[in-house]
Amino acid sequence: MTSAHRYPRPRWLPSSRWLATGGAVLLAGVLGVALLLQNGGGACAAPPTTAKQSGKATFYDLAGSQGNCSLDPPADDLYVALGNDEYSGATSCGSYLDVTGPKGKVRVKVFDRCPECEPGHLDLSRTAFKKIGDEVQGIIPITYKAVPNAATPGPLNIEFKDGSSQFWFAIFIDNHANPIKSVQVKGSGGSFTSADHQDYNAWEIASGAGSGPFQIKMTDIYGNTATATGIKLEPGVKQESSVRFAGGSTTVARSAKTAAKTKKSASPSPSVSPSPSPSVSPSASVSSAAPASPTSPAAEPTTDAAVEQDLALAAANHC
């Protein structure tokens, strides 16, 4: 099965005259250049790091319900589309950035891809842009950085894509906050199998993983792991747990709240989700390399160490 992906919705773009007068800011610095890690002479894509980077921001209005990350838009309408390099094959999806502009700071969720955006160019939702700049300007200078263990509106949830079966496994994961490095799946009586991350943000096992129920082990780029158990093969249903990557080692009781079925097609082109309806959610457990309170974000790592870790992980996993 081939993996199609979304292309950008109409975005606000400044006039060529405006750009010609020097409106565009100088992008990136030494750390921004570091994102283009070299491997045999080829550039390497990687998500934004915890080091502050300089760039510019524009804004756009979403034409539809979901971006390239195949996630529902955040309730606060604060999201961002990244260029191909920083989108990094969907690795950045679901993570958070703190973006600072002339009028202040805003936290946004990586939700979409902007193919025409170079590294350092963030395409914000109109709502997010207006919090840090004047809408009439259209383009503003910014600084931004990744936010490890950012607070999320809910715990980790997992949704099978429509068309999933015992012969083709594909899931979306949301509310993880940190970029996910790997996903492993274990069916009833089987062993763990690694899933492949697709550009539209599904974790896929092309040959399938059986009929379930499944254990799904997720590992983020900071080494935190979470394992959800009892995940049923129910395409279009969000199966919600009470675990977060930032939490300490814990076992969580079943939650009574689950989002309703969505109408994702067999091809990777998600559509609008209807109103929620209740169903049973799986149990799950989580462990963390740096335990913290499950109800609050963990402390950010020190900048230098975090940058080195981010860049090393990017080199290992994206080159």
C-alpha cells in the first residue's frame, strides 16, 4: 500500500515587493546550521532542538480539519506547520515549540507540514501569530525552541487508521508531547515488531500484526517509554489511557472516556472527526528515564546537554 500525504493548505504569503524592501529576516545561526547534519555529503533533516533558534514566522488558515500530521487541531487553535527538514518525516508531529515574537511568547503544537518553508521559517495558525505579532505585518522575526515534556490536554491515546486489519497495521498516536523515536507492537502470543513511521504520521506494519489485542511500546527521543496494553483492533476509535511520557513508573486504571470513531479513509488522507461517544479504554503503564509527577511537566534538561543529545539523536535516527 502506498503512502500518500497531504499538501499544504492556502497560506498567507507576503508580497514580493515587501520582501524586496528587506522585510525577510536572516534565518538561523550556528545552531540552526547544525540541524543540517552531514552524512556522506547529504543534508540531514531533524526536529527543532531545545536550543533557541532564530527565524521568521508567517501565518495561514487551515482549510480542513487536520494537517499533514493527521491529528485533530488543538482546541486552543495554537499550532504550527514546519518545513520539510524540521518536519523530519513526521518525527516532529505532536511536539511543542515555544515561539517568541515582537509582542510576546506562544506555545504551539506541531500539526502540519509546509513544503515551501526553509529551516527557521515557521507557518503559524493565525491565532498563534496574532499573540506574538501584528497580523498586518504578515511576517515577523522570531526565536523558537522545542519544549520537552510539555503539558498536554490529555494522556496518550492511540487510534487505528480506517482500513487497518490483521493484515495491515496502522495507528496514530497523540498527546505524547515529545517526538517519538520508535514504536513496537506485540500481538496476542507474538513478539514485539517495530513499526515504520510514515510521512503522514501513521506508525505502520505493512504485513500486519494479527487481530490483537495489542501491547504498544512507545519510546520518545529522550528515552522515556510508555507501554499501552489491551489495545483493540477498532479502526477509527481513539483508545485513551491515563499515561504520559513525563510521568514516573506507574500502572493506570481503565478510563471511561474515549473519543468517537472518525472517518479516515483507507488512503492516508484523514477527515473530520464527529462528536465523541464513550467506550472502554485500555490499561497502560509508563516508565521514564527521568521520573517526574504524572500531572505536571518534567523539568527541561540543561540547554547544552539537551542540544548535544538532540543533535546526536537526529544524526543517528534521521541520516
